[in-house]
Amino acid sequence: MSPVCHVGVVRAVVQRVLTAHVDSTVDGVTTRVADIGPGLCVLVGVTHDDDAAVAERMADRIAGLRIMADDAGVMNRSVVDVAGEVLVVSQFTLYGDTTRGRRPSWIAAARPEHAEPLVDAVVVGLRRRGLSVATGAFRTDMAVGLVNDGPATVVLEL
């Protein structure tokens, strides 16, 4: 049976945050690996057919997404406009299929060997747009903490 996936569709959950951080646990030792102030916490999921072009489009979309408040409190600015920070965390569970049964299927999630370079490409694309970007630690147990601002949460699919 071939994997069920959407061709060229990086998924991201983008949360406007006051603060966010990631702690990573390896061999029983927990370390704070990332910490940001006001900006965006972005959970990124990758599927099998995603490529560098899709990752670049996602970086552009995240950087330009107008969910930051302007002087009137209206979501009218991007994270670039407000010089906010970005925390990017790889999240294969965004491709969990829950259409049948009670346990999600992870078939549509890309293997780490494919996903890691594409998540890295999103990070590079965000940095190229002038953003300060922190990341989680790929292939580790991570605990993500954040204070959602608004709350404002948006799901992006390309």
C-alpha cells in the first residue's frame, strides 16, 4: 500500500506568542535548546513529496503572515514588520490521519531523513528574510512551552 499524502504540502501551525521555548531530553538529560520573546511559534510538518521549493514558499508565507498587532491592535503586521522572533519546531504529528479508528496513522508524515532538511530549509528561508529564528532539536523528545498572544493561531498548508 502506498503512503497517503498530499503532493507538495508542508503544513504549519503558526501561533502568535509573547514567549516560547523548547526543552530537549536526550539520555535522560533535559536541556533548554531554544527561547524566544514576542513573535511566532511555528510547528512544521512535512510529507513525502515536499521539496525545497515548497519549503521556500512556506518560509515566505510565514514571514509575511499578517497576524501581528498594529498600533490599533488590529492583526495587520507581519513578524518581519514588528521585528519579532520565530521558534520553528518540527512536528510530524501534523500529518496524523485520524479518519479511522482511535489511533492516528503516521503514514503521510515524511521520514526524518526527508523531513529534517526541509524543516531546515524553512528556517534558512526565514533567516534570509531578516528574522531571528530559534529551533527545536530534531529527533529528540521535546517539550514546547509558550504563552499564546491573543490567542492567535493559524494553520497554513501550501
